Amino acid sequence: MREIIYLEAIREALREEMARDPKVFVLGEDVGAYGGAFGITKGLQEEFGEYRSLDMPISESCIIGVSVGASLRGYRPVAEMQFGDFITCGFDQIVNQAATLRYRYGGRASCPIVVRAPVGGNVAGGLYHSQNPESWFVHRPGLKVVAPSTAWDAKGLLKAAIRDDNPVIYLEHKYLYRRAKGPVPEGDEIVPIGKAAVRREGGQVTLVTYGAMVIASLEAADRLAKEGVDVEVIDLRTLSPWDKEAVFASLEKTNRLLVVHEDVKTLGLGAEISAVVMEERFESLDAPVMRVTYPDAHCPFSAVLEQHNLPNADKIVEAVQALARY
Amino acid sequence: MPSIKRHKFKLTDEQLLEMLYWLKLIRAFDERLSILVRQGRVRSGVYSSIGQEAIVVGTCFGLHKEDYICPLHRDLGTFLMKGVSPGVMMAQMYAKATGLSKGRDSALHSGVSELGIFGNTSMLGANTPVAAGLALTYKLEGRDNVVIAYFGEGASNTGDVHEAMNFAGTHKLPVVFVCENNVYSYSVPIEKSMAIEDVADRAEGYGFDGVAINGNDVLAVYQATQGAIARARAGDGPTLIECKTYRWHGHSEHDPAFYRTDEELAMWKSRDPLPTFTTYLRSREVLDDTKLLEIETRVRQEIDAAVTFAEDSPHPEPGEAVTDLYA
């Protein structure tokens, strides 16, 4: 199978969905002739016209509000936040407007919008081009949240998100744009929302992660295998609703769980997964659930400072060793 | 402010009487709601439009079925005029299972897509970008439908209203922005929240026309709206209509409105849109005592029936608190 990079996979999903369904359109800052800050929408305006790859003013709230309005008339807008950090400027339209719409309409309407947000650090982004906002949206009923780690999933999950009848936050990791290269099927291959993937099978420790941390986790697992520690790496892919069954099934084998994420520690996905495992699978645990995460700190610009904060293979290896010894 | 007279958009005698019916129905609905709140029958979420009915009637009258409205929290009457029955609206205020949101929320937070009604959140002004999105689809489809986006002078200070007007102006979207300037954003008078007298002046900054009119004159509102709608349908883009008005009650039924004087309230009550219009209709010999009685009887019966429907409707099942979260 041909191999393409993550960034191209996103573009391919957009182009195919726009060709398939005239109600699909993209809107955002610089997404028109320029093709987006990262080049994701390059060529779309040329192919589909001004209004289907629509340049918007610097008005994130308006970008998402316009998407909600269009969705109420049967459209499937894909809104691009230039950086995930800027999503705060459209926060109200996501959490109050889009997320509650079906509920407050008594189930008589839905809001099928996708908000694409380039997230994550390790790209010299500093405070406002590096953040990981997933917990804010996972915390909000009415939204779905996905975070692909491979080119295959980047395409398949975006297609699933566009076809989903709910508002979906699609978190694309900037570190993976050009680094994640791999086989991607041509045409309609959907990656279902809500299904995790086992990236590496193992029997001693379950490592649950997503996004760019899948790469660091797999590197750590390779190193640990050489020491005789057998790690199973689960890529959640969807953060809301996350795949409990996949985590539980792995835990039955390993009885040990480590959660790794780039988001900060407090009330991150790790806290939720840990709590659910305590409530529902306490008997399966031979050791406390542990976490490797960003510290509760901002995303500094200096490489020295940023590397201090970012989780990496070294930190993961250390945590797995401690967990295996417990 | 322009005086009441018929402008270029002609209305038949029947249409004028229909306008009077709507004014009276909306007034009666709000008056009954106030009583129901005081009786504890309706718990909260009541934002009376008494004093502002001419804006609702003047803007909604004559809208096409596929035209969309994005009302503000005080515009219950727009739901009625767009086709939701008084019974369903009353059930919505009662938080009954038969209300629009099935008891999930009261007030006007629920919409009806088939009737072209958007239900906003409590975040004032947040409906305007949605209005721009709806209007964008009309433009893309080459339809001649319009969207009416309502907001108060208070919400005109939000970023959302600015963003929506800027975007709508840029693409000449078929939106009519209706600012209901009722002097107070909750307790804060307009001079404490903006440096200009007329919100309408802001339109110039977005590249379209703004006009300030007497919002208590239903015909003035109708004429201005019809003019704006005609421009929008023709592809000439948005208009901002600022309707100067005043709310008689507090921000909500729980607000005693101590921040204003009795004299100010009395002055505005003397500009009550209903008797002004009634007097006009009598002077034109469109209305007589018999017709007035007919309308008032019909309104009373419909409100009574709405209350009975809401009272008799079931509460939602408790489990409905966690359904309809996802499609």
C-alpha cells in the first residue's frame, strides 16, 4: 500500500468527503487560496470554489457559530482552528452552543460539525502554539473527541467525524504532521469513533496513550522488551467516548496500568481512566494505576525547558519499570 | 422618531387586525406568565417582553415559512408568530414533557428547525454567528430567504455580535440584525456601557446601513424590516435596525428593577405600543368595538387553553435527564 504523511492524510479525507457530499465544506483562517497555516487545505479552494474552502476573519467564535448555523440546515462544516490553543476564543460556541443543542432541542435536531484543532508541543511553539486542550472537551457531555496518532487514523477518523451526527473535536498533533508516515488506504476506509487500537501486544503492563505519545510509548516498549518487560500499548484514538472495553480486556492479561499523555496531569484523561478502572476493575489490579504526563505547568518556548516538561521514552521506561517491580 | 403612518409596504385591513391580534396575544401571554411565576406555577426563566411587543410583531409579520429567526431571550412572541402553538410554549415555560425541550430547559433555549426557529443559549449575542451561518447557506443555495437576528443593546457589546456583523457584511449575507434597545442591560443603563447613543451607528463599521427607529411603533418596525428584508432578498446584504424601546418589567420576573425611577417607567408606559396602534386603527376605521371584543375574546381563550394544556401535561420522566445527549 502507498504511504503518505499524516498531514496529507487529513487533506485527502477532506477532499474525498467534499467530493462525496456537497454539504461538506471547510472554513477557517487562511484555509482558502493560502491553503491553511500548515497547508492542510491546499488546493481545496481551487477544486471546490471560494465558499467550500472559506477564508474567515480572525473570529474563532464566529467560525464555530457559523458552522452551527450551517449544520442546522443540513450542512457538514469542518471548522479549522489555526492552532488548538486558539480554540478558547470559540469555547462558548462549542461547549454551550454546539454541545447542548440536541439536548435543549428535545432531541429534535443535531449539530454535525467538526472542529479541527492542531495541538501539542515539541515543535518550538511556546505558550500559545503547544497546548493540549482535550480535557476541556472530554469533560463536556454532547461532544465527541478524537486524536489520531497515525496517517491511517488521521484519514479514517476524520471521515468518521464528518459523517457523525454530533459535534466532534478532531485533535491533530502538529508533531505528527510530517513525522507520522505510513500506509493509508485510498478511498473510503472509516476508522470508527470509540474504538481503540492495540499498537503492540504484551502481557506484563498495559500502557494506554494517544496522539504523539504513541510514538514515545512504542519506543519505550521496544527498549523495555530488551530488558524482558513485555508492554501492551493501547492507542485510544477516541478520547470521548474512550474505549473502556479495550482497556479492561488488556488489563485482564497484565493487571498493571500506566496512562501516558502530553496533557497536564490534573484532571487529564489519566485521572478519568484511573478512576473508572478503580470503580469497575479494582480486582484486576496488582499495582496502583500510574501516570506519565506533562507537569501541571505551561508550555515553555526554550527547548531546554520544554524537554523538561514533555513526557518521553526515558520517563515512560522508568515508570513502567517501577510499575513492573511493584 | 418617525410617526405612525403607512409607508410603501401596504397592509390590508385584515393584516392590520392580525397585527393587533398578535400584539394582544403576546401581551396576554406575558401577563399570564408573570402571574404564574408569582403563583409558583412557573419556576423561573421568564423574561417579560411587555412594552417591546411591537418589535416582535413588526419584524415577524410577513416572514416566509423558510425564513429563519434567531430570537433573543425576551422574544417569546416570535416563536408564536413563527408557528409554535401557545400551548407548547406554555408547556416549555412549565418545563413539561410537551414543551419544546421536553423539560431540559425553560425560556427560549429550544428551537424548531422545520419552522425556521433557532433557540439560543443564555450567552447573549451567541445567536448572531449562528444567524450568519444560516444566512450563508441561503446565499450558497441562491435562495431568497432571510434570517432575522435579534439582540439587545447590551449584547451588542459582545464579541460575537461584532464578529457576526463583520462576517455578514463582508459576504453580504441575507441577515437583518434587529437590536432591541430597551435602555438597560439588566441593571446597567446604556450610557454606562457604550459611548454612543445609537447602536445603529455601528453598522457603518461593517459596511452596511443602520437605522434607529421607534421600536414601540409596530408599523415603523414593519416598514423598516420589510425594507431590510427586500434588500437582503435582492442580495444587497445585511441591515441593522435599532428599535428604541423599554421593558416594563425587570430583567427577569425576579428583578424588582430598583435601578430606575417611577417617572421613567411612567413616561415609557405612556408610549405603550398597544393603545397607540389601537387608536390608529380606530382612526382609520379598521377597528370597532365589535372587532376589538372578538380579538380580545379569542386571545383570552387561547391563553386559557395554553395554560390548561401546560397544567395537564406530564412532567418529563426522570430518566430523560440523561437522554438526547448524542444523536
